Amino acid sequence: MTAPTPDAARPAARPGRPRAGDGRDTRGDVLAAAAALFSSVGYTATSTYAIAERAGVRQASIYHHFRGKDVLLRTLLLDTVRPSLDLADELLDAPGDPAARLWALCDADARWLADGPVNIGGLMRLPEVEGAAFAEFRQERDRLRARYDALVAAVLGRPAEERPAEATLVFGLVECVITARRTGGAEAVRGLAPLVADAALRALGVDGAALARARAAAAELVPVVPAAG
């Protein structure tokens, strides 16, 4: 069982990275309640009854939208990774400096992991996520990782299919936001995203002048980057 964190103690609210808004409906309330409970007491210890109670709905309402607890967690996980994957696809195909495109992706991805009332990224590290029920999420996350690999390769001037080892470091830097938020709460990661993006480029050997140019060029990609939810 996971000990409650400062984030998880807050009232339920719509979790995760940005996705299409559907108002405050039962489905959204159930997802928010599930995210808060999975993050605070763990997946195994959370019952659908507890989710319904926190969401303020009847237990039968959960099964109207979701077949079970595993579907709830899978939905939360996919909602977490897909906006980043969509953005990575856009940035990978965009023209211009690959360092700027990588900076924009790292910054946006880290912001999404830092924002919101619940540390939704922490759900990716639940042991249950290794099970067969969550194979689709793992595939989507692998696709996101491949986009990072390709952008890192472009920054290094290497073929995209090379999958440079440095990409592991960049991806890990972005996801360190999850651990930082778990240990220090939301306040600990406020404003961390641009520092993560800077660190990612410095880890690839980008010097100060080139980093400043990449940051400035990334600002021109703002219309491409969705606002954090």
C-alpha cells in the first residue's frame, strides 16, 4: 500500500494531461475519484465502492461507463500518454531546429506531469501496469519513447533508427518530475518544466548559445503546443 501524498489528499478533480473537455459528467467524476484513490492508497486497495463514494455516485454508475477497475486505470493511463504522443508526432514532423522541437516536447511533457491535483504520472509506475490488461498503454508509451529517440537522434545528427543511448537519459529527465512530485508534492515541481528541458539539451552537449536559440525557437512553436490542463 502506498502512503498518502500531499497531492492525493486534495479533493478529486479532473486529472491528467489535457484532453477533450466533456464537462463535469459522471464519467469524469469517476475518473477523477479513481485517480485520487489509486494515487493515495494504491490500485489493489481501492474498491469500486470507494471510488463511487468519493465521486458522489452510485456504484452501478461506474459499471455504466467502465467494465471494471482495470478499465478505469487503463483509461487514466491512456489519457496521460496520448496528448504527449500527439504533440511528439507534430513536433517530429515540424520543420526547423530539432533542438527547439525537443525542448518544446520536454517542456510540455514535464508541465503536464507537474500540473493537476493528482500525480497522475505516478500511476504509470504501479506494479499492476505490467499486466496484460495494460498492454495498450505500454505500446503507446513505447511509441512516445520512439519519438523522443528520433528527436534526440536529430539533435545529435544521427540516423533516426539508431535509437541513441542518450535518449534514455532525456526521457528519464522528463519523467523525474513524477518522482519529484511524489516526494515533494505539487509545489516541488512548480516551474520545473523549463529546467528539465534545459537539462535535456545540455545532456546532449548543446552549448549555452545554442540552448538559448533553441528556447527562443521553441517559443515560436507555442501555437503547436497545447496548454497544460
